[in-house]
Amino acid sequence: MGVTFIGCGAAAPAKIVSNDALSKFVDTSDEWIASRTGIRQRHLAEAGDSIVSLGAAAAQQALAMAGVDAADIDMVLLATSTPDDLYGSACLIQASIGANRAVAFDLSAACSGFVFGLVTASQFIQTGSYQNILVIGADIHSRWVDWQDRNTCVLFGDGAGAVVLQAGQQENLLGFELRSDGSQNDALHLRYEGTNIELSDDVQVKQGGFGRLMMNGKEVYRFAVNAVPDVIDKALFKAQLQVADVDWLILHQANQRIMDAVADRLGLPPEKIVSNVAEYGNTSAASIPIALNAAVRSGKIKPGDTIATSGFGAGLSWGAAILRWG
């Protein structure tokens, strides 16, 4: 069986925080942020927002576009590194949207999560195991950034995006390549921090929570502009396509400078880059599906268009997928 892409959706918190507003409580400015990243504003989750509420809203939009009832979904795959529940949030989304027949689970691969999720879900369809799969990318990094660190807190926004994959006669996942390198984990991480607690003279455990997101921006930039063009080239080779065959480039929306540098190295003109980083900032696993949804709904991306997409981030992990929309 082939994989087709038949619906997409997105959701973001209502609260929008501009660079100027951010400068009121962080030592920064609109010029400093925009010139380095291309970001002008971000959506931040408030008390009533959650991974489940945002993910469910994006999923319902995607199902409506696809014309698929939630009861016909076989799997809900949630790509997130910031779940509402450490044991997973996919099942809560499954229940929220009424996908009562679906198996649901989380996949954690940070900003690469949506690409990893698409590839993982496609395997279940290609083997004939499932017919309809909902892949959601959702993250709320405002929970975990250090709001005193202007080098990181200005980058992130919150949101969710979703795509419906369906079995079909045509194969529209044309090629992919996934990579990981744990030796570079220090460049970007969010680690558990605990305190030793003595239960008895010979029993000691550690309890606590996670710390704050830590990132070496220069190392991540250097990594991304070298690794992403390479992994896209490899995915194109597997798809038996050339760069000239690509209609649209949708990268993880981390930084406009990274996206421009990757497109330049690939030899793709700027007009083929799909970007909304100015409006949303870095929404981690949600960034690619949010950008895809906007481009599809505006009519920019049309059925039959070839899309090169790549996610990259913590792990370090990175990957690319070449897909034909529709």
C-alpha cells in the first residue's frame, strides 16, 4: 500500500507576545531578535492551554479537511517533548477527539519529532496494518525555557499541527533519511535534575523534576546548516529525484538564517521556502505541520506538489522526508 496525505490542521494559543512586549521583561529588543532569527512574535500557552487541547484542535481541523471521521482513525501518533503527562498525552488526545478505535502513543524526538513521526506512521500503512493515521506535532516550550536567558527564551513559541495519512494506491512518501548523534547532546538539551533522598541507611533514591532548556546556539547553527542539506540530498536520492524537482522546502522553523543557508546550499531559490517563523517562532515538533497547514490552506501548496521537509534539533537528531502532497 502507498501513503497519501489528505488533510492538515494547526492550532496555537490565543496569547501573542511580540518582541517589543518580550523586551519589557527580558534584556532584548525587536531589532536584536529579528535580525538574528527572523522572529517577530510568538504564541504562548496560558492557563487554559495544554498539549491535549492544542493537539486536539489541530487534529480536528485535519480530520475535517480529510473528510475522515475520528472513529475511523487507526492510530494517533503524537510527536512531543513537552507532554502534559510524563507517561504520554496521545491517549488523552485520542479520547478528546473520539478516536475510540485508535491505538495512541507519544514519540519524543524534539524538533525532529514530526518528520520522525511521519516516517514511523508510514511504515504501519505500507505494511497494510493500518488505513488511517493521525500524526500530530505539538510542543509547549514556554514551560521549560529560562525566561532570564535572552539567547533562548526569545526563540520559542507554542503550538500544534496535524496531518492525516491514509492508505492509497499511489505512494506519496517518496523517500526519507533519519539520523541521530548522541555525542552532540550537550549542544541542546533539557535534563532531569533531582535531589538525593535517603529512605533508609542503605536505600537512597533521587527525586525532582526537569531543569531548563539549554542550548549552544552557535553549535546548533553550525550543525544544522551542514547536516540538513546532506540529509535532504540523501532523501532525494532515495526518491530518485533532483533538487530541481522540489516545489517547496519546509524546514523546521528554528531560525530564518538557518532556512536561508540550507536553501542556498541546496541551490533552491528563496521563493520556494515556506516560512512563518516570524509569526510563530520555534514551535519545535509543531513547526513543520503549522507551516504546511498555512501553505496548503492558502493555496500555495497544491495537490501533486513535491515537498522536501527536514526537522533537526535536540538529541541531536535530524531527518528529511520527500513527499508529494495529496
